[in-house]
Amino acid sequence: MGSERPASPRRAPGGIAPSIRGTAASCPGPPRASPATTPHATVACFGEILWDCLPRGLFLGGAPCNAAYHLSRHGLRAFPLSAVGRDFLGDEAVRRLAGWGLDTRFVTRHRRWPTGVVRATLNAAGAASYRILQRVAWDHIPIARALRHRPAPDALVFGTLALREPANRRTLTQLFAAWPGALRVVDLNLRPPFDRPGVIAFALRQAQLVKLNDLELGQLLRRPVATPRALERAAHQLAEQGGSTRLCVTAGARGAGLLWDGRWFWQKARPVVVRDTVGAGDAFLGGLLAGLLAAEADPARALHRACRAGEFVAARDGATPPYQIGIDGRLMPPDPGRPAAIF
């Protein structure tokens, strides 16, 4: 399931590195050939694995699952922390994750709880709305035994949807304690009726980097944020209230902004013909973290990279279309005759 609000029919949005050297307050032009991602950079993606039931068929999804896929396309070693049922949909989910090259050792198989399902519908603009089934496997994510014997990741990604049950909040709290050096990244991904104030407060209190969209930002501050300037002011306000100095706000057809230790970076969206926005926000997050975890990280260039990733996915069907990263950093359809060039 995607984590981004819909863009217009014509345009769509596209760990913390030890030091950030970016100084530009905007992101003009395409990036240079991107530096290599920090060697062995790993990202744990905690939360839901589920099936999106779209009019065109069944698609494997869940924002953390999608984010793990996109992070892996950018050359990071991402792995999902989740749970599925011991049923056909669970079998198929694990098979597909493995087919993407993701480590599935930390996906628990439940006998009691079924694999999660979401019924999604798309409007004429390609925007998705969801009905999320409850009492499913990903509401009960334990710490897998194999996880206790692996090194801590560089970053831990989570959202609010998987925190709707107390069991997952307890698990995540244990992971924070076990991995004190991992960057805590929350993609808010607010989904009524599971966007309860207590859950949101827990997520914001724990996060070191917050990603959300402009509607979510307006919801939290109880006022609309309609312009890039208003987004900047609102981001500063939320940072002051929540305690995180690093926030990323996506704004559909307008673009996206990144507040990074008091500096505001803005990247305009580029026009694309939107197929659907499912997964565009997860692709955006994959590009953003790939840039911020790079050996020579630059927040402006990371934001540029994130926007291009989100736009690429919004212009294609499904949350996880196949693609590769070119030497120049551009996303492109896979070339069956040549292996992907990774940053």
C-alpha cells in the first residue's frame, strides 16, 4: 500500500550520514553522478506486509515492504521486519520478496493470524483509497530469533499503521533499545481510522527523521498548508513541537521540501502522466534514504533523487515496478541484456 497522497493527473511527487555537506537551499538541475552508498549500509523496514486488492488484480504491498524494495533498487541492503499467515497469500508474499532479492528470514509466519489484505479503489485521477482489514498477521510482529544474531542496521524505517496494536509498539520499543545507533525514520502514512493521536505522538517522539505529506502536515497542525512558503513555516513549527530537526514534506504536483537541521531545501515536481500513486511515496523514501546514507551525502541532491524516484513510480502501474539505476543516477526500465548499474 502506498504512503503518498495523490498528485494531479499530470504531475506527481516524486540513517543519517555522519556529516552533511549540502549548503544549497534549493535543488537546481539533475544531480551529478551519485557517490556510492555507504558500504554495507542496511535498512530495516518494520511494519505491514499485505496484498493490495486493486481493480487490476492483487499486488504485494505495505509501505515498509515497498520501501524495502525501492531501497534495494538503489543498492542498499534492506530487509522487512513483518509477519504473514501460514496461508497461500503468505506463501506467495514470501516467495515474491525473495524474488526481489530481499532477506525474508525476519518475516514471521503465524498460524493464528491470516496474511493482511487491503481493498483499494482508484479514482479517475489514479488516487487510491483503502479499506484495511484488521486482526491480521502484521498486527503481531515479534522479534525473530535470527534477528538477535545480526549486526544493527544503519536505519530503521517504520510507519504509524503497523502501530495500531500495542504488541507492535512494544516490539518497536525493544528494537529502539537494541539498536541505539540506527537512524529512526518514520513515514507517517496516516490511514483513518488508525491515525489516533497517541499513536502519532509515539511515532513523532521516537523519530529522528520524519516523512509526511502536506495533507498530513495540515492535519497535525490543524490548518491547510497550500504554498511552498507555508510548507516551510509549517515544517519548522512541527519540528519545534515534535523535537525532530529533520522533516521531509511531499506536496504532490508542487514538489517536496526537506528541513535539515534548520535549513530548508525545496525541489519542484516534474510533469509525468500518472498511472496511479500507489507506492510513489515509498519510492520517494527509498530515493531519499539512498541519498542521505551515501558516503558523501548532500540533502539537496538526496531530495532531487527522491522526487525523481516518486515520479517514476507514479507514472507506472503498481507500487513496485521493475527498474534499474543508471550510471548517471536516472531510473529506467530494466535492460534484460545488461545488469543494473547501482550507485
